Amino acid sequence: MSAVVLAHSALAYTRCLVLQPIRKLPVAHRSPCSLKPLRVLQPGRCYAAVLSREDRNHLLSGVDPSNIDAVTRILEQGKNAADRWEIAYSSFLTPPTLHDALLALKRVADIGIVVWGGYSEAERCRLALGNIEAMNNSVREEIEAAAVSAVSISGNFKYDKVSHGDFLGAVLGTGIVREKVGDIIVKGDQGAQVLVVPELAGFLCAAVTQVRVVPVETSPIPLSDLEVIIPKKDVMKTVEASLRVDAIASAGFKMSRSKLQDTISGGALFINWKEVNKGGATLKTGDVVSLRGKGRIEIGEINVTKKGRYAVEIMRYL
């Protein structure tokens, strides 16, 4: 008895293999992949997925060092699901990790991707990953429903003000880890709505009975009942000589360039959630620039004027 794995993929599967006999197919019935060399795995061993040095350098280029391990796991998860014609789901990802994961995944041709956090403006999202053809043939609503569930936590908080952190603490106090919890929408003195992985929604409803000292009722709700506050945006345009972040952010945050440079030197500016220490970094459409204490702006359409300057659309979140 032995087990085999195709050597054509740079991303091998992470799992302990159940040993099966090798079944040879007639050449006329073999797929192009099955004609490639097979590597026989030793019985009783667990083979961990690894990236070759070449593939690692290519796929993880531009990924923040702090996200390398997480993005590598997501790549392996996506490749595994694609090869099996299944759909796999990541944990809830923070914006920086999500940004880097998408950067790497878009370099893999056969993996389909759906990003979903329960509503269109969600900050923490999950990735649904699978064979791109299978994903295209699937109903998006079904993929989304399998990714995220919503739970309502209701109580009378009129005389005991609570915050996002209080609800998060109550949820994590049940033993659920942060990666299984998405956004928490606080509803003032009425409670909150929590996004969570579907397999833990029932447990959460049974486990959360109070927030701080206030008794609460916890129940599942459809995603359509989420009371999301759509962030307001102020759209503006600026014309600059370059696409340097100090020039565009100065216009977007309505700050002098010299004052902005001081904040950059102090580590308060982020491009796509990554700290930037120099004002010379260049921006492109879709980049998100955050300034501590000032919010964030998103770079929209960029056009070159007849004089060779850059007309930049900026959306500032209020």
C-alpha cells in the first residue's frame, strides 16, 4: 500500500494521507496532470504543504512580513480546495491580511475568490476559495450564507453604557477565538449585532447571557436585518505634480505638507494598512491612506492633464 500525490503543483496538500493503492489509467484516459511524474509518499508520515523558494518569492512578493504565515496558509487552503473542486473558507481576516492575501491569490490562475463579511462595507471579511470554474457555476448567495451568520445581542443598556469592546469581551469570554468573529455593529443602548462563522452561531446564542452586568437575549438573525450605518464620504478632486503620498494626502486631509510630513515621520500614516515613513511613496487607484486621528481616504480615478499633471479623485470617509 502506498499513497501518491501529483508533483505538478507547487502547493502540496497539508494533511495526513489515507493510504490507497495506486491505480494506473490507460494513457488515452489520463489527464495532462496524470501524465506528469508521481511522487510516492512514505506510509505513516504526514506531509505538510510547502512553497518552493521560487513560488514563494513570486506569490508572496509585496506581502508584509507579519502576514507571510497567514497568507501562505490561505494559498495552500485555496489550492487544496481548487484541486478537489470544493469551496473552502478562511477565518475572518483583518484589512491588512485580507489585502495581502488578495495580492497573492490573484497571482494563482485557477483559484476563484469571493470576499464576504456579512455586508458590503464589512471591515473583517472571510475568503471563499475554490476552483474558479466551480465558483463561477455556484450561486453567490449560497457561498455567502455558508461564510457568515449574524447574531443579535439585545438588552437594556440605557443606564449602563457599553462599547464595542464590551460586546467583543462577552463573545470572546465564551472561548470563541477572535478569528471566528467578524464585525460587531453596536446599536447604542439596545445592544449589538455580531457577525460570526455559521458553525458557532448556535453556541454563541446559548453562551452569551450577559454583557458586563446587563442580562441579554441572544438570537440568530438574517443578514438582511443588519442595521448597518453606511459611512459618509466626501468626494473631492486635486491636481498634483506627482502621485506622492505627501502631496495627495495633504489635499485629502486638508493639512499643510510640512505638518503632514511630521506625522509621517512619527509613524502615523498608513497605505493599505501598512506604515509608511517616507512621503515619497507613490499612490494608485484603489489605495487606502489612513492617518491616525484623521480617518482615511481612498484614491479614486487618476487622469493625466494636458500639462502632464495628475488629476486625482479622493474619497474621504467622514
